Amino acid sequence: MEYRTLHFEVAENVATIRLCRPEAANAMNLELAKELMHASLQCDESPDIRVVIITGVDRAFSVGGDLRSFAEQGAQLPIHLKEVTTYLHAAISRLTRMDAPVIAAVNGVAAGAGMSLAIASDLVIASQSARFTMAYTKVGLTPDMSSSYFLPRIVGLKRALELTLTNRVLSAQEAYELGLVTQVVADEEVLAQAQTLAAQLAAGSKAASGAAKRLLHSGWSETLETQLENETQSLAKMAQSAEGVEGIAAFLEKRTPDFKAKA
């Protein structure tokens, strides 16, 4: 598929999605929503893609929804927003549920849906100049793209309410201290650090990464005993998988496992 509002490339088993609407600070309109969904499906289905990096071109990660395009819809705006979020939410679901780890390389402001996309990622590397803000209620709107799910789970309900109702702007360091960001690096190093981490993860077990992601997400809503059973079932399944067999054999033989060959 040819993309117009994002750049999509795969190299060394790592897919890089670059949000590319620099004239609008990578704001999300209907076209970008559709393309992000298709890119997420491509990442989910390709056996060659073992890690995904999401970043923005130019000086922003994403300022969120494209309010200018929203305003142009007039009375049709509610229908338009339901269509836009259908695509965006499908993308978030695929990125969260897929086996491949997802790294957000936040190279600048991440506001509204941009912040939501960042914190929905498995790992978040932010540039020192990056800024995070919920921004929704500031323009009379409410959160989307899973932030009402992930934000309180990361920072707690009271802090999530504060960030959502006040739209306080967080520095990269503040976001790190709240657990929204996993690493803060110099501005010029954010993509390189993401690529280094991606290379490390790409050499690991993709199937185990996916199974671990799903276990950690499901743990929020299950009883202790149910989650213990989920762990047992997942562990047993992975132990008989090709990657599990390779990992155990490599450990016993004191060598580096070759998970790519077993995928």
C-alpha cells in the first residue's frame, strides 16, 4: 500500500512508522487514521516484522486530532469523529495485541491523541524537549485512542484526572517520573536510541514478547487465581513452541539463541 500521510519502512526486521503531516504538526485527520490502521495491520501480519517504532517527522510527534479538518465537517462532525476513531482505535488495538513490541520515539510535542498513541506503546523513548499534554478538555472534548484506559493504569486515577482536567503540560522528565516514559535522551538521539532498542528486541523471541504483553494487559481485570492459570497456560504453550525450545536449548548449551531462525 502507498501511504500519503505517513512513511512506512522495514529494515532488519524493524518496521518504522513516521507520522508525516509536518504542515499540521502531524495532526491526525481521517486519511492518517486510515493509513495508521493499515500500517498496524501490516505490522501485525508480517512474519518479518519483529519490532515496531512509531515517531513523527519534523519537530512534533503529534499534536493530536486535526481540529481544522474537524471544524470543516459542520453538522456532520459527530459522524466524522466516529469514522476517524474507528480507524484509530483499530490501530491501537492491533498495536497493543500484536506480538511485536511497539516503541514510541517521541521527538517533540505529544498532545491529545498524540499523547494517547505514545502511552499506548509498549516502550516510550522521549527527547529531552518532548512535551506531553492530554489537551482534550481544553477544547471541550474527551479522551480517545485508549488514554482513558492506559493513563489511570500507569499513573493512578487521581493523577489521571488531574492531567485530564487541567491539561497540565509535562516535560519529558516529568513524564518519565510518572511512568509514562521509559527513557529520556538528547533530542538528536531519540530515533537512534529507539533503533538500538529495537535491534535488541528484534533478536529476542517475538512470540514470547507477544504472550507476555497479553498476560500483563489481562492481569488488570482478572482474579489472582484466573491470572495464575493464564500464566500456567501461556508458559506451557511457549515451552513447546519452536522459540521456547530454542531458548531453553541455547541456555543449556551456553550460546546465544537464534529466535529468528525458529520464527
